[in-house]
Amino acid sequence: MQTNSVKSRNSGGLTATGGLSARKRLNQAGITSLGFLILATFIGMFAYAAIRLTPIYLNYVKIAGIVDGVYKEFDSKNPTRNVLVKSISRRFDVESITNIKARDIKVTSDSGGFLVSAVYDHSAPYLGNVSFTVHFEKKALIRR
């Protein structure tokens, strides 16, 4: 009997089948504090990047809506360039877009109509001297 108790104390948590005992398996489950800190840092950096980029993309959605709205309103209705520019300007005022101006939207003559294009870059600071620069391009051909 004494040999069994010595054997069980010195076995290091191994069972007779060679596997780890239930007590040892419970101690090995989980994440260390350092691992958790590293994981939380990476998740926090991505969350902060998403917070910085979300308003930029929401503004782009507004600008794309303006270009699409002008297209839907004036396509195949024989508009003039001045009418298109005034409509874009009014829509910019209503949407309260501040990162670009209505005059930055190009309305150029094209074969069979006008090409309305919003091409711009937007930068957002991230950490220190690191920033995000996002390029946007939205075009619509308005036929006469």
C-alpha cells in the first residue's frame, strides 16, 4: 500500500493511463495575463481604426447619394451644365458635407451628356504621425 501512495505522489499528475489528471487539465486551460494584454492591444488598435474610418465612409455614402440622386433626377431629361451644378450645390447644403465642396464635383461634357465625377482623397490621423488616406471615386454619366 505504501508503494501506491508514493507512486501517486511522484507521478506528477499522470494517471495510470498516461494522460493528465483532471486537476492538471484545469490548470492548463485559459490565457495568460501577457497574452490577454497583447490580444486586447490588437483588438483595441483595430477598433480605434474603425472609429477613425467610419465617419469618412459615411461622408462618402452621402456624396455617392448626391451623385446618384442627380443621375436619377436628370438622366435623359436634357439638362444643362448649370442646372446640374446648382442641383449638386443644393444637395451639398442639405447633406451638410464639409470634407469637400460642391465645386470639387466635376461636371464635364461627354458624348451624349454630362459626366458627373466626385474624385477625392480623405486623410484621418491615427496614432502619432501615422494616418489613413482613403481614395474615393464616384462617377455617373447623365444622358441628354
